[in-house]
Amino acid sequence: MAMVELERTPLDEVARAREQAFAGLQAAMPPAILAEALQCTVKLQAELPHREELEKNLVMVAFGGGKDSSYTLAFVRAMQLILYRVHGRTFKMRVATNRHAGMPRPVMENIDREYIALRLFDDPDCELLLVDGDEVSEFYVDSPQREHVIRRNRLDILMTGHRTFADGRPTFCNSCNLSVFNAFGVAAAYGDGADIIITGDSPREQRQYTAWVGRLARQIRATDPGTIREHASTENGFGKVLGQLDDIAGAYFTDILGPDATTAIAERQVSTAVPDRLKFFSIYDETDYAAGDHFELLTGFLGFQFDDLAFSFTESDCANPALMAHLRGIKAEHLFQRSYDEGMAEYVQFALGLMRKKDIPAGLIETMRARYDTPDALKRMRLLAEEYALETFALTESHLVCMTYSPFAGQGAGLEQFIEREHPELVDRVAEMHSLLAGVTNDVELAAELERISGLEPSQLRVLYSRSVQTPGGGGAPVIDLILQGDPHKAVIETKHSQNGPNTFEQISGR
């Protein structure tokens, strides 16, 4: 497309880097997308608080490292460069990546390649942040995962998985989703704070999500008003939503970790202290950011690669869905006494359905189907998932099998069956286990054995023992149930809960 050409000052290094970045985008982006970026730039400028002194504005982009947010970042970079070409000045851009333990190295490498392609490292008006919990640092591809985040993620997986028979969505996503919003708050408030957050969600989607959060917060307050916390006073609408999410976090982590885990609960707060001036700006109506419409831009110019773990069903920046599928296979093999392959087939069919609902390109859906399509493929993915669980979360096969039984919650309702099947050498000690879990006795040797089997300390096992447990695919854990209630990432499948049992229906969830 034809761009407005204006006289410019002599090129310095920053200007040269911007020219190179724009030339790359112009060559890689279809003309229609570049035209959309130009049109969107006009609308964005009208929303900026400093429309003349553009460099005083700070625009934030949340960048998870997946295919959709990769396109969003490239689109916003194009807008930043368009303003610079027209006015000789432009807004500052803050790119914030929330990192959790389930984000493997290939995601960091995808992020790094895109930053290089867009020349963000060379631009002083681009601030590239990595958020690990409440810790903010400059993005660096070789930055190691933070041990405190790994420990936190591991504990949350186990404490929720042991309440839900390792159902995918609550086990892996509840805590992670809350951490994403905390990262939004932390990054938006960092330094002098952001003026605008750019999102690919439509205004309608934002309203629907805000209404869902408000409704869920009210329901949780009614369930357990004692977990509600004081929040920083704010007139900002997003700050108020973050406050409601913090209420949800308070109730959720009190439920799964126990009311005495005050330090751990405080570490999991959702930050609410965003600037009052903060606004959202949606590019949804200006461009179609479905991956199939800009695949060459994504995999060519931006250097995005679909890794065997980081690209996992609906996600292209998280390996946890591969572990969700693996746990379904383990559950079928151990809890339901069927075969691992049958459980995997159930999850794959469910997750491919989610991919179709999300309009993920047919080629990527076929790649995922083929990844699990044969016995040899299933063996390969099982081995990858086992290695990932052990290397990332220090979770052994024993820990995962134990979680699928959820044997400790509900006052040990499933304990006898679990021990009889998986650890028959301990069957004569089930009564002692109940006494230990109830806090009546403190057999150190037995406690160590249960910790080896489950991956959880005795105090954590006692919390589980005192908490309710879901029925497989059903209710029974009020706070967890409320969160899952409005979640679209679930389905009712037809299955069997024993090798020769009748067909039954079960709700499963995941990504």
C-alpha cells in the first residue's frame, strides 16, 4: 500500500532500526493488514492522553508468546512505526510476558525471535518485561525459570488435582489464569504505569468476561465471606475487576491450601493498584488475527515455530495440555482399569473439538491429530509427557497416578481403593493412614511414605483430608465448581468407569 512520505531528520541508529523494522513488516504483511494497521493507528491516536506529544504515552501489550499474541504484537509495532513515520515521534510500548512453569524454553525462543524481527531490542521506546509472580525483570531469552514460581505452580497443581481427580482445566488453569491477571496488574502499574492496554478481545467479549467475573465474585462472597480482602482504592474499571479477581483468588487459595497457609495465600494475591487513567483499546474490529490468515507472517518473518510440547492442542505457548491428556490416559489405565490409549483417545477427541470451536487452522488441527494417531505416536507422547512432568514440576509417575485417584480428600474417601490397587504392601496400614491424616497420630515413617507416593507434605495431605472431593466429572467442591461452571473449555463425553462397566456420561475439561 502507498504510505505517506514526509521529510525526515538524518537517520540515527534508532531511526534506522525503525526503518528496517517497518520495511520488514511491509514486506511480510499483506497490504490489507497494513491498511488495517493504518486505520487502527488513527483510532488509537484519538484515544491517547497525549495526542501531540506522542512519546509521553505508554501503551502496553500483554504477550504470552503464542500465535495470536505474536500477531497482536506485530500489529501494534506496525502502529507504533506508522505514527513515527507520519509524525517523527511515537508512543512508548511496554511488552509484558507472564511466565509460569508450564512455559517451556521454545516459547521464550519464539518471543526472542519476534523481538529481533521487529527490532524491539534496538528501540529505546520499547520496554520488554518478564513477570515471574510479582517479580518484574527485563526480558532475556536465557533467563532461568524462578524456583519460587515452579514450587508455587507445582503445589497448586497437586492441591487442586487431588480435589478433582486431576481434571485438566481446574488442575492446571485456575491458578495460572489468576496469575495472568496478576501479571496484567503488576505490569500495568510498573514504573510510572501504562496509559492503555491493547487487546485482541472484542468490547463485547470484555463486557461478558467482566460480567462473569462480577457474578462469580458475588457467588464466592456468599460462599465464604471471610476470605474477602481489602484492596487499594481505585476509580479504574479494570482495577475494580482485578479486585474482584483477587476476591476469587482469596477464596480459591484458601480452599485448596487451607486457611492456615496465610503466607502462601498472600503470595497468590492479584495486584489491583493500576493507574486510574488506564484504559483498554481493542484491535478486534480492525483486524482478523486468526492464525490461518497470516501464517506466512507468523512462521516466516516473525520466526514462530510450533514445538511438539509448547504447541499443545488449543495452546501454542504452554505445554500443560499435553500433561492434561497424559493424565486422562493414566486415569483410564489406573482408576478406571481400562487402557491408557483409550483415555488418551477420549481426551484427544475432546481437545480437537475445542480446537475447531476456536477456529484454529485445519492444518494445525491435523498436525495435532496425527501426533496422537497411532500406538507408536501415543508411546512417544507418553514419554514426552512423563519427562516434562518430571523435569518441570518434579512430578513422578507415582505422583500423577495418585492424583488421578484423589484418595485423600473427602476424609480419605478413595484411600482404601487406591492403596489396594496401587500399593498393596501398605493395605494393612490404611487405618493408621486415616489417623495420621486426621491429625490424631504422627507416624513419621508412614508420613514419609505417603509423601513419596503423593509428592505432598503431611500438613498438605491433612488439608486435603479435611476438604471435599468432586465426584468424577461432577460436583462436590463448591469453590472449584463455581469457577468451572462458567468455563467453556469442557464437554460431556460418553465413557466407561470400569473395564467392563456400562457406558456412562462424564464431564471433562481442559485446553
